[in-house]
Amino acid sequence: MAKNPVLVSSSVASRFKIYVVVFSTCLVVLLLVGAKLGVSAPSEDNAYRQMAVFSEVLGKIKSDYVEEPDLKNVTLGALNGLLESIDPFASYLNAEQYKQYLAHKDSYRGDVGVVLAKRFGYVSVVSVLEGSPADKAGLGTGDLIESIRGVSTRDMPLAYAELLLRGDPGSTVEISVIRFRDPEPQKITLTRASATVPPVVARMLPDQVGYIRPQTLVQGKAAEVAAAVKDLEKQGATGLVLDLRRCAMGTAEEGITLANLFLDKGLITYLQGQRVPRQNFEAVPKRMITRLPLVITANRGTADGAEIAAAALMENKRAEVVGERSFGDAAVRKAIGVNDGGAIILSVAKFYSPSGKAIQDTGVTPSVSVVESEPFYDLEEEETVPVVPAPQTPQPEQDNLLKKAVEVLKQGRSQASAAGGK
């Protein structure tokens, strides 16, 4: 088996960091196992039981560990480990970080164009916006950002990392990156730029296959897709490929609107949380614009609204999904204040596929599995998996996943034609 590149990096191999990681992991396991064993007990008793486990483990470390631990760092590591285990987009911000977050989260106009999550305790790249500073620097899905402005992202709150990457357009920020295809950390200086959302790409492929690619699902992109569909139909398209690879920016609402363009009935998704009652989102018949055969492409950089649309169209038997399992991110998050003046930002409700799968937990598993060409070693899966290439206007002969999508579309179209001719 290939060596773990994160462990190869000398900058993260210190004994104390390993200790914090191990302690955090053990604590999370104890808490989760205890919660599982105690499901029959009243929730309040169960909570006290888990706190007793935490206190006992903490006491043993304080009394028996080889040296006096820094309990503040230990607690911080435990908190972040716990949050990451349930939500890779969650954050714990201390009082000072939360003040900075509130003061600047909407004021900075410059960005580097990445969607981030937590993996292995570090900040990880989910997707990169094409043409952005991060894209120009070669960042891609799965890369780990080891440090930002010289500060390790190990146990750094995700929301704080996002804040550090933002700033005034034209200003710079230095980061250290571990790429799985090159495990040695590399320092990169990114020049922040004003966010520019690329337009939807649409064109005709051979054999009258319409190709549509929204790079984001920010507000208004579903309308752009609708216009592209109508234009391709006028050009004689007999089938459509909707390319949702690396589409991670945007909103759940836009994903729901996108799905409705191709559905005239059925459940698109529903939202539910412990304190959020279930809310169903059904297709509105008059919003459907086409009945053309449809195939969707997805990969590990597909997230949020794009996942909602892909799951809805696949489970309603409206489209095949070709590619790799998506990232898993479709939830409503909010900041919840805590007594120390800080806050936790976490999911309070999740979006579910029509069959009842929590998208954040499972992602979207394609109906036709295809891996992309350039491999890297994934620490979580312990196997070789692909790096996502980012062709601006891919051709089927140069893009194995797109080629397969067109084949699936043709097969489905041929079967439909055969059935109609009987």
C-alpha cells in the first residue's frame, strides 16, 4: 500500500500533533460508541454518561501522560475532531475568531475561488472555480491546504480558514499545499480577485447531443441552463448531457430549480433536522421545459445544489448519472453561540434524496460508475482514485467520462426509439 503522504510531511510529524490527533480520534470514538450503546437511556442521562467518559479520559491523560499536556490545545483538538466526524463543513470559533468572522465575513470582496471542507483534521479542497486564482495555481479536488499565512490548518476552524483566504482584490495570501500526486508540501502565493461567476457553457456535440455545463449553481444559473436547453432544442438536439462535475458553489434552492426543469412531477428533495420539521420540495409541472433524454455527469467535486439535482433526477428515473460518487454536502448551517463568546457553525438540517438518503452523509452514487484518468492516492479510501481534470470545453474523444455519458445517452435513446416503434 502507498505511504500516507500527510505522514511523510515533516511539518506535521511532531509528537505533540500526533498525540492530539490520537486523543481527538479516541475521544470521538468513545463518544460515538457510548452514544450507540446508550440509545435506550434517556437523552439527558446519556449526555452525562458521555461527559463522564470525557472527564475520565482527560483525567488519565493529565495524571499519566509522559509530560504535562496543554489542555487548551487538547480540548480544541477534541472539539474539532468531534465536529469533523459529524460534519466536514462544521466549525468551532473561539471568541476572538468569532468576532473577526462577524466583522469581516461579508466585507471582503476578494477571493481565491475554492470550496473547502475538513479532512483528516486539515482544510481540504472540494472544488475550484475555473479561471480563479486557485485554478490558475493548479489547485484541484482533494488537495490539502496545510497552512494559510504560515498558520497550520490542523484543527483550524473551517470558517476561519475561509476568512483568511478572503481579502481585498489584488492582495496576496501564501498557502502551503499537499497534493496527492506530489506529497511534498508546496508554498503557493495566491493573488485574490473579485469573484467572477463563469457563464453556463452550452454547445452541440456530434450526433445531435446537446452539452450543458453550469460551473456553479448560484442564483440565476438554472435560468441560464433553461435558455441553453431551448437553444439546443432549436438546433436539433435529440438528447442532453448535463455536466455537473466540479460544480460545488451555489445554493440548494438553485439545485431544486434546476431539477424541476426536467421533471413534471415527483419529490425533488426534502429538508429535515432535529429541530427543523420536514419540508418537501415537489416538482411543479409548469416549470418543466423539456422531455429530451438526459444524462448527468458527476464526480468528487460535485456538491450541494448540484447533488440535489443529480439525486432527484436519477431517483425519479429521469436521468442516468455517470461518473464518481459526489462529495456529500447539502445542508442548512447556522452559527450557534456558546458561553465562552465563541460559536459553532454546523448543520441544523439536511437535504435528503427522494428515497430518503441524507446527501451530506452518502453523496450521490452514480448509476453508471466511471473513474477519470489521472490517479492519486486517497488517504480516506486507501486506494488509487482520479484527480479531476478541468477541461473548459471537453471533447468526448478526450474525456473518458463524457464519452461514456454520450454512450449511455445513445443507448437509452435507441431503446426508447425501439420501444416507440413497436
